Amino acid sequence: MRVKRGTTVRAKHRKLITSTKGFRTLRRTNIKRAREAILKAGQYAYRDRRNKKRSFRALWINRINAALTGLGIKYNSFIKKITDQKIELDRKVLAQLAVEHPTVFEQIAKQVIK
């Protein structure tokens, strides 16, 4: 008996098309282009999950450095002294303090520099 695959193929295509929601032009409507777009989107997602960690670390460093510049302290010496004194505040927490609670960050910086 002959097996007709129309239902299965349509279901696969429908699943593919629904996953390209938000894409533009043929990448949303054409099956072949949609498949390419989904594969490429997956590659970008995989790569950028790793790059996101780099980007945020750079952002935190910039925020800490900006807060320290106002106090006349250099970033590298501040980090060196923090590690020497075994203060376990990471860059993420320091950046949050610098943005949200500048007085607390200033107190920490002065305590470290002493």
C-alpha cells in the first residue's frame, strides 16, 4: 500500500513557519529560506550566549571605572587592592553598587584605598 506523506510534510512545514515568526520577507514564508534562517538563528544564539558574558563583564568594568574616576582612583589599582584585602565582591555587585548606591560604593572604595 502506498503511504502518502502530505499530512506529515505539512505539519513539519507548519512547525517551521511558526518558528520563523518575526522574520521578514521570504525568510518567514518560503520553506527553504525559513529552514536556512532557523539554522543561522540557532548558530547566532549559541555564539551569543557566550559573547553575552564578555559584554556584561566589559559593561561592569566600565561602570566601576566611571565611578572610580570621580573619586580619583584608577580601576586596576582598586581591583588589585580589593583582591589583596580578600574582599569578595565581584564586578557585577560593584557595578550595581556604583549605579544604584553611589554613597555605599564610595565608602567601599575609600575603605579599600586606606
